[in-house]
Amino acid sequence: MLSPPTAVMGSGYVTTVAGVEVEIETDPTLFSPRRLDQGTRHLIESTTFVAGGKVLDLGCGAGVVGIVAARCGAEVTALDNDLTAVELARANAVRNGVEMKVVTSDGFRDLATSGFDQILINPPYHADFSVPKHFIEKGFNRLVIGGAMRLVTQRQRWYRRKLAAIFGGVRELELSPYTVFVAERRQASYAARTRRR
């Protein structure tokens, strides 16, 4: 499937994703500053956002995932540890006419909110696994029972094993060269801990 054309602005882009046109101001220091990257596009387009659903855009960058979710009526919290990303996500929410709470936090360390229906993540590729490990383990406890973590990556093996160990199972959507993993919280504690009892 061909991606919709992207119009490049001076410091960002305008594109349509999941039927929603977004105008995103970015910065050269952020991930994919000239266009919406294909992994994030797959993550958004494989997700159904429900009006009133509580969504966390974890590692939000300039805020495109949260903005699309908010345009679909979701209650959105967007989070990043990069101050430039946080400032741009706030500005982009205003630019696109949506409300979303934007928080500066290193992963979940400074986020008090929980009870999310969905957590969406495009994790950093060029880091060790300590960052996604934190996202997955701490994210599990921030979901409601029946809530889901959705994560896009090109590095399948580690993520498949980690998500299955924590959540007790994982679905995979192959969108070459990416995989979108979907893991649903079905119990109060980690699946691996439950199995040891």
C-alpha cells in the first residue's frame, strides 16, 4: 500500500494518516523530522481509536499519534522525556485543534496517571533494551484489565518474548518490514509471575 503524499513545510510536514490530515511542526533533533515514518504510520493505521477511550502516546515526539487519537475523540496523554518534543507536541495539538495532556517524563517515572485503555509505542531502535523493558513492564500496570499495549518495531524476537512473558500472549500484525505487536492485559499481575505460583 502506498503512503499518502507528504507536503514538507519549513520545519515539519502535512500528511494524512488513517483518514486524518495533520500538520506537524518538528525539529531536526527529533526522530523523523521531515515526514511521518512508516512504522508510526503502521501503528496508527492498525489501531482503532474509540471516542472517550483513554490513550497514552508513550514517547510522543512531535505528537502525531496522540493528535490522531484525539481527533478520533480519545482522551489523550502524550509523554516524552525530550523537552523539545514536549513543547512541539503541545504546539501541534493547538495547531491541529485538539486537546491532549502533554507530560515531560522519563518513561513512567514522573507520570501519576493510570487506567489507560491503550498505550501506543514506537520504541527507540538505537538503544539497549532497558528503555523498552521499562515501557513494557511499567506500562502493563498502567492499563485497565482488557486494555492493550500496541508497539511497532523491526526487531521482533526480543519484543515477542518480552510481551508474551509479561502479558501472557501477544498478537502480531506483519506490515513488512515492521511488526505491530498487540498485547492485552488480562490479569492483575504479570503472566510470568502467575505461572511461577
